Amino acid sequence: MSPNGSDRSPRRPMRRKLLQAMTAGLVLATATGCTYKDFPRLGMPTPTTEEAPRILSLWQGSWAAALAVGVLVWGLIIWSAIFHRRSRTKIEVPAQTRYNMPIEALYTVVPLIIVSVLFYFTARDETKLLSLTDKKPDVTVNVVGFQWSWGFNYITPVDGVPGDAKTDPNLAAIPDRFKKDFPAAAGGVYDVGTPGTKNPQTGNPGPTLWLPKGETVRFVLTSRDVIHSFWVVPFLMKMDVIPGHTNAFQVTPNQEGTFLGKCAELCGVDHSRMLFNVKVVSPERYQQHLKDLAKKGQTGYVPAGIAQTSHEKNRETNNL
């Protein structure tokens, strides 16, 4: 009986609250709309390039490591709370332990090992994903970010379109180390959007970037104003688009379809409208699209952006 004469145990409200919290957690964990096929990806979309599974594997490995550490920490907390709780019959202060060198060494060395392993796999995969020397691209696209939409320069020879991407003044901001892989006599075509542009098939906002399935595509990223970030969601890969500095990476799409892309860097008041689409089609359909752009008069290239600063040019020269 409690001191106030009531038969109710003070532990019951706590148990009831604990049960309610556990039930709410179970509902949140199971009501996300994910199927058992989606769960192994841990929130990532289905990969649609040959390179994306490497990123997915790194993501899954990081989760596995975090879960293992979490289980260990939670287990130690629960064990301590249960087996070292204060006794109701004993009121003396328990024995105090200080300067336990084995334990202190353990919780210093183990985090260093965990971080080192994660660093190794991250550096290994990043080096592979950002390498531009393993394979020459079949297609090169200069992605131009600007407030608040995107332009796409298809750097490729197109029948009836004169010009040369290596000497075109609109592409002067792109360093020579990228231009050396440009195809010869690439007059090229372009497409450019506005925040109000929509994909005619899906109605999704933003311009549409066309890519051929099964061919290696190199993206050369330039900006006209501020920092943006080029992110095609199911490619599981994004990279900053920086004024005065040119970034590049390449992927090989292996699934046809229309996918969503967006700017992943807060770039101004209309950042949320800086969307685009990526349409992956057969190589034949891709070539036809380039011809369609030429027929519309969208030949040559739109300005790539801000030229590299002298400091950045010196840095790249010293790192070559």
C-alpha cells in the first residue's frame, strides 16, 4: 500500500508510458510504406547506373557499422541500469573505480579503428567514382547551373552543325584538361530551361537532360553565378557546381526511364524550383534527340559560366 493509503503502485504509470512509447516506435518503424524489397536499401532509391551499387554498398556498410556500435552501447546502458541499480536495502556508496587503463584504452582505440575503417572504404570508393582515367566517355555533357535552372551543352558532333567545342568561346571557362577528351569538330547542340519548364511526357518541372543507355557519360559541371549542386536522385551521386572551378564525374546509365534531378545546394530564393529531369533512352533515340534540337535551331553552346581564377588554375597545374 502506498503512503497515502492507495493500493495503486507508483510503477504502473511508468510501465504504461513505456508500453505506449514502444508501441508508437513500432508503428513509426512499420508504417513508412516500404516493402521488404526496399528495406535493404535503407532509404536509397533503386540504383540506375553501373556505378551506383558501389555507393549503395558504402551506405549499407556505414549503417551496419553504426547499428553494431549502437547495439553495443545500448546493451551496456541497459546492462548497467539493470545490474547496477541502487539496492533498496543498502544505502552505502558503492565502490568507486578510477583510472581503469584497459577500459580507457579500449574506448580510445576502438573509435579510432572504426573511423579508420570507414575512412578507408570511403576513400577507396570515392577515388574509383571520381576517376576520369579508367574509361574515356562515350558522351560528354556540360551541365551549366544558374539561378534558377539548368542548361545542358551536348558536346558531340551533330550532322550539319559546324564548330569545335575545344575552341568555342562559350566554353572558355572549361579547363584544357577536360577539353582534351572532347570529340573533334563537335559543333554540338544545347537545351536550357527555366523554373517554369516542364517535361512534356511526365509534367515534372524543369528541363530534361537526355542520356543514352549503356554508354559512359561524363558530366562537366560549371556555374554562372553561385554554388549549385547537380543531383540525379537514382544515380546516388551528386557533385557541387562551383563558379570559377570545374568539377566532373562520369556514370553509365543502365536503365531506361525518366528520373528526377534537383539542386542540392541552397543557392538563393528560388532554390526549391531548380529542378530538372533525366531521360535515359536507347542510343538511337538519343541521337535522334540531338538532331531534333538541331532542327529547332538550338545549335552551338550556351555560355558555360565563370572562368577559372588564377589561383585555381595554379592549383590544378601543380596537381597535374
